[in-house]
Amino acid sequence: MKVLNLQCAGLHLFEGWFSSEDDFAGQHIRREIHCPVCNNNDIVKRLSAPRLSLGATEAQANQPSDREEGPVAESPVALQSQWLQVCKDILAATTDVGNDFTEAARKIHYGEAPHRAIRGQATQEQVQTLVEEGIGVLPLPVPEYLLGPRH
């Protein structure tokens, strides 16, 4: 298995797993590799450090070093992966009300509709008005490809 560090034209970093260098090259030529953040298929291979197994057991490799101090900084790839998972979790736990978001949020807030978790589209002005009314909203940029086809 070959693990490569990749980057899209949008400068998002991610890993790609391929059975061989030829497998990567073929998928790259056919433009089958897509960024998990923005779905862009204009991909370049980045330098990758080899992972060497020098005989340490998995338990030994996972032991904290005496030299480690404080929290370990997450890599950009790990942070992007976590952000994508949060987006997927939110999409799975909410109902898409589309362009009716502002109206639906008000009805729920004022008890005119049953409480439920919703998502949808709103302009910045609409969001500001909702916030001024005391209605909690959270703008969340979600990669378009996670949303699926629009109706």
C-alpha cells in the first residue's frame, strides 16, 4: 500500500492510499482523485516522508515519549478530516429546509412549529436579523459535494 500526501488547487492537504505508484498515476491521469474538502480534482503529489518500521511493537510505538510536553498540534490533514466528519455529523442530524431556513427557524423559535434541528440557506442579512431576534444560528460552510444534488 502506498500512502501519498496530496494537495488540491484549493491548497487543501490530504492523504491518498494507492496499491502502487502506477495506480496513483493512472487515477491521476483519469482525474479520478478528488479533494475531500472541495471535491477539486486538480491534484498534485506533495513530498512524503517514508514511514519506517524498525521493529518496535505497536504498543511501544504508541507510548508517549518522555520528551513530549503539552498537547500535540494536529496536522492540517487531521484537522481537515475532523472538520469533514463534523460536517457529515451535522448533515446527518439535521433536516434541510433549503431557502425556507429563516422562516422555519422563526417558527421553531416562537413555538409555531415543533422543535427540530434544521439547516438551510440564508443571506448574511437574514442571519443577522435572526441573531438580533435571539434566534441561535450558526453559519457553517459545507463542501458542496457533501450536500448531494439540489432539488
